[in-house]
Amino acid sequence: MMAPEVEEVVMVEGTALNPWVSEQVLTCSDDDTGLRAVIAIDDTTLGPGFGGVRLAPYPSALDAIVEAQRLAATMTRKHALADLPYGGAQAVILEHSARSELAGVGRQRVFEKFAQVVRQLGGHFIPGVDMGTTQADMRCMQSAGARVYSVGEDPYPWIARGVHAAIRAGAGHAWGSADLVGMRVALQGAGHVGAALARLLADDGARVLVGDVDHDRARRLADRVGGLVIDPADAPYAQCDVFVPCAVAQVLRVDSADRLQCRLIAGSANDILADDAAAEAIAAAGVSLVPDFVANAGGVIHEHARAMGWDTERLAEDVDRIGTRVGELLARATETGQTPWRVAVDRAHERLSHARDI
């Protein structure tokens, strides 16, 4: 007797969920600390799943699961294209679930408990910092016996360096020159990476428009780099040459592609497309999109370099190679008539398929 066919995608309260798209999805709960978390391991063909631990509010547990799966898949592609020996994974901790425990000593208890869950996975998941978490959180998990990355040295300057290389390569493709003097760059997100990137762009002679939900932070950064403050919600549609997303996910959608006024998009934010169709719409609008999982790989390259004991020179060379990779992807997209997104996704799949074959 044949087994009944299992529906791949289910709709629950308006959220599309495919429970089978990942190798493993683990939900974690602890009533003593209030911990509610999800770990998604997307693909371990190339090695253990390495990805961030995100601490954020979610409308529901389903939304947390879907985001963990999407981000884990992005990490798989990121590692594959950066030639790193890791699979893709992602954890999310529901911020509101732990109530007051996420302040002071209570926060330590939450991450110690989460570290126990990570240990039980036997090395299949290596966590690192992400939105809402810090090196101190990773040190807490490390002290509780979990293997972690993002401890001891800030990866953000290297993420910014890689995105900077991607923007210069994208400019070379779009305008025939990597010279950014006089370019108007709309930056969405003035956090660690956004601030470091704004300084690099300003040093290149670009005029930086800074948008951040923290208006005071945006103002301080704009003053520092001689730029202007804009509404973060308007940043994707600002009249500019380059849009640089360094904040929220899924900021680009099919129904808003025709509002874009830039010619190039490259940034540090993960999972910037609402769906794959958005890449087609953006290309149809005449905009070159550098896939986020290519542009922002400087952070994972940095963490691998530290684990392997690379010197700064080798690390810098590997991060700067992001620019070369972007130039090749954009050239290939032009040659084939495909979007850069499709070219990058296909290359990641090719590397995974080759690794499975051998």
C-alpha cells in the first residue's frame, strides 16, 4: 500500500509553511526562563550548519519558524558561494516569550538554557551573532559548553568591507567605473555595519543618505560622513544611484519594484527579497541587484578565518574577492539574460550538487 501524499506547503493563519524544506527544524522551550526558540538547519552537505542567533519579536511561532527556515537557506547559499566548509542554519529566539528574563541576569539564564539545546545537536549547528544578539550572548553560550563563533573580535567591519567591494564591482558593471565620487547612496540602517559602510562610501566621495528607525543615530552618522537624513521607509525608493539595505529583511517586493529610482542594489541585510519573483521585477525595472548572500559574506569569511588562524592579509584578500565574485555574477547575468539572483542561486546549487556527487 502506497503512503499518502504529504502536502508540501500549508497555509496556517495566512502564513505559508513548508515543514519539509529544511533538513531539520527544532523548536525549543523552557518554562523556567520563558525561552521559546527555533533552530532551522537547512543543508549540511558542505559541513555543519553555521548561522546567526536572532532575537526579535514575532507575531507567532509560525512566523518565527518560517523566518528561521528562510534565513537558514540564505546561509547555505552564502557559504556555498564563498567556498566555505559550512552548511546553512539559523536560530531565532522569540523576544517577547522570555518576558523580563531577557534583561540583566535573566538574559544570561536564557542563553545558558539555549546553549544546552545547541549542545544536544552534537556540533551540527554553530551559532553566531545576529540581529538582537551580542558577543556577550555568545560568550555566555560558550561558557555553558556550546561551540560558538563571533566571540572575541567584531565581524562587522569585515561585513562592511565585503559590501563595499560588492558596491564598487556593481558600479563598475552599471557605469563602467568603480569610482563612487559624486554617487548618491541611500543607506537603510545605521547600525554597526551600516555605520562602517557609510564611512567607507564617504571616503570614496559618495553622498550618503542615511535612514534608520533611530532618528538620532541616523543624524549622528549623517553628520559624521557629511550626508543627509532620510526616512528609513523611503530609503528603497529614494532618488539615488545605489540603494544599500542594511536593516530589515524582505524589503524588496514585486509590487514596489516600479518605485525604485536607483540603478544598483547591494547591502548587508539578509533575505532582502520577499520572494524570487521580486528579483525578476527588479531586473525588469532596469536595476542591477547584487544578491545579499554574496555581498554580505564578509562576516562568515571572518569567522572562518579566525577559526583557521588566518592572518589579516589572507582574510582581507578573501573578503575583497567578494567584489570579483560580484563582477562575474553580473557579467554572467548580462550574457545569459538571467537575473543576477538566478545566476547566484544556480551556482550555489551546482556546488552543493558537486559536493554530493563526490
